[in-house]
Amino acid sequence: MDPLRKYSASFSVPAILMLLGLLITACSTPIQVKGSSHDHFLFSHPAKTNSVTTYVTMVYIEGDGVPWIARGTQPAKDPTPFHPLAYNLFKKTPEAAWYVTRPCYNRVRDSSCSNQLWTNERYSEEIVASMTSVIQTALLKHPSQKLVLVGYSGGGTLAVLIAPRIQQVIGVITVSGNLDITAWTTLHGYQPLTGSLNPADLAPLTVPVIAMIGDKDSNIPYASLSGFLQRNPHTIVQQFSEYDHVCCWEKKWPTLLHSALANIKLEPTN
């Protein structure tokens, strides 16, 4: 079970923060940050090695988790993923890294939360703006840092939507990223995500985009990215023959991450 989910169910916010501090490594410190519309947890850890990329921070965004139950007929009461893959990648990252929770996930609830925000409006302007403001707040203490956004599944959707709003972003890495939500809902016969923004409909990104895709991923297959790739032809697609939507990103993450970073221009600024 996700430790964020396990311990957030029955404790007050101060107690949650204390427990989270015990659950993660000593170098990773959770704080609660108010976004433009919602509250978020922000986890961070410093660089673990003397890397040439010490001026770059990786920013991780989690997948959609469990937005629906009962075979998609009922909104979940808590969408927090049981297997927080992006959080696990964050912990394995040698570089300095942040992990920003999504609005209304991990039992971080506020008066603006409703199940629309993790179902049809999971990629809405409200969600994107709130997450963007959290990252911008964190940057106030690190104004010289450059950021690489790393999003898993639906977190990849959000990473692409957030990227053009923050000038310090120098690249985006998606892992099994849902980059064309219209193609994705059509593929699976889902209802349209009314109220959500679609990366495939927006202006092309001006920073490098590396899209990691597993050839065995039936949830978000390569074919579902075609609309986004047409609009963003500079996207570097890295395909992995034995990977699916979950396996085996965590196992080899530092190597996969550094392979992706090799395609992003990493030059320290004065």
C-alpha cells in the first residue's frame, strides 16, 4: 500500500506530515503548500551524487490513480494510487528532486475538492494552475534552478500542460504519458474528459520532450500519441519492447532517466 495513502486516512494534517517524514528517507522533507486553488504536499530531496546536473531539479507528477470504481460507473471517494509509481521514481532519482501531489489526492482535501477534479476535470485549468503555482512557490527559494518535469501516465499529461507556464522548465519526460486524451478516451470507449485540457490540442512545446513508452502498454499504446506527435514533431520517443504501463520503469530508473536527460540541453547558467 502507498504509505501516503495508508497514514493519511486517520490523522490530522500535522500528524500526517510528521509520519510522512518518518516514512520517507531523512533527505526527503514533506511540506504542505497552498496552490492557487488547492492544497498540496511537496516532497524534496537534494542531489545524492556530485552530478554535473546539480543546478537541475527533477519535478515528479503522479498518475491518475483510481478516479473511478465499479467498472467506471462511480467516482472513487479517494483517487490516490495504491502503487504510486512516480513517487517511487522520485525516491530513486540521484539528482535533486521534488514530488508534487495532485489536488485532492493523498487525503489532502480542501473546501474546493469535488470528484469532478479527479474524473472528468482531472486535467482542467484549475488543476494545472494550482500545481503550477506550487512549483513556482518552491522556485522562490531556488530562483537559479532549472526544472525537468517528469510525469507518469496522467501525470505526463499534466507535465506537458504545466511546462509552458514556467520559464525555468528546460525539458519534459513522460513515462507512459497520456498525451492525447481524446485519442485515449476514444481508444477505450470512455466518456470524453469534459473540462480537461488536451496536450494534443495546444501549441507545440518549445522545450525538449522525451516520451517513454512500453511496447506492451495496452493502456496508453504508442498509436494513441499520434495527435500529440504530429503537433510536436521534435518529441523524442523512447520505446521499450518488454515494458508495459507499470513494468519495469522503477527497476532501471536511474539509467532510464540519464538516457532521457542526455537529450536535454543541460548547461549551467551564470
